[in-house]
Amino acid sequence: MLAARRNNVSVAVLALCLPVLTLSTACGVPDEKHPSTDAVETARDGQCQQFESFSGQLLVGNPPPVRTGLVPAQPGERMPGPARPRLDSVDLEPTLDGETVTFSLGGDGSMGWSVRFVQAPFLRGTDGAVPISGSCILQIDLTSVDSNKAGDGPGLPMRLTPDGDASAVVEALVYSSSATVTQSFVGTRSSTPEVTVDPSIDNRAITVAITH
């Protein structure tokens, strides 16, 4: 199962205490140097036995300071848009007891991320279910991120599959960003997979580790 601190309240705020989020310890309110993490438990039915979801923020690179005030510094000068990170690559790699899905980031800016199990996976802005196999479906959303390289075409995902039938992951689908939101879906072989999330400032990456 996801190693998480549970709370009967809808949201429990976790601070990033270790380089890898084991999702089991909270040490206070996160500061701007560390990604923040929220744990949310939702009721679900069906074969999958997982319930939790997690979210946080990650500062990528060195974004420029936000200019305050409503008037441009020079006449006719346009205010620059917000700096956003970009998704450079997504990799599915084996580990000793499962797989990792690593989202490598570039550029500069602040972004949000969420990881949660869903009953019915839907792509943002559509009514059709995402065609993905697995006992549990893990949805990973990256917000305020630019990416036009993730999918194989408009509306078509990049499909990642592990080697062998003993893997923890059946397949992963990565869609290119829509309105600065990049969505990925991971189908797991087990109905009780264990997940850890590592949002790394130093590595400029978010790594989701999945085991049986």
C-alpha cells in the first residue's frame, strides 16, 4: 500500500523531510526550498485496493523574480508571462522490486504535481475513458508545465511498457500538455501496489516508484 500518514480530515499536509517521500512522516510546514506534499484519502470501489492521492509543488531551476506593480517599467513595455518549466522526457525503468516513472524537467519556474489512484481515467477536457490496462490506475498530473514532446501526435499518448510479465507496471501512457497540464496514466499489475514519490529540486525531476 502507499505508505502514507492517514487523517480522518480530508487533507493532511506533509512536509518533505527526506530526499525520497516515503509518505509516512510529517515534520512541519514546508518552506520554499522544499517541495510540499498533501495526502488525500478518497473512497473507491472495485478491484483496486488503493485510496490515497498526493500533491505538491516543485521549484525548477532559477525563475526570474516576479515584478510587482501594474504599470510596466518602460512605456510600451509588455509584462512578461510567467516562467514555466518544461517536460523534457519521461522514462520507465526497472528496479529490484518494481519500476520507476521519471519525469525529467528543464527550464525555470514553479510547477505543481499530483499523483492519485482513479477508478475511471479520463483525459482532461474529454469524455472518453483512457484506454489503459491494469488492476489499479495511477493518474499523474503536472501543472504549469510546457510539453509538446510527450505524445506521439495530437491526442495520442506516448506508450511505455516494461520488459517481462513480472513487472509491477503493465503500461504507462503520457499525453502532451493541454493548457499547461501534462497527464500520465500508469496501470499496475497488483491491486495493492506500493508507491513512493521523489520530487527532486537538485535533479530537476519527479520520480514515481511503483512496487508490487
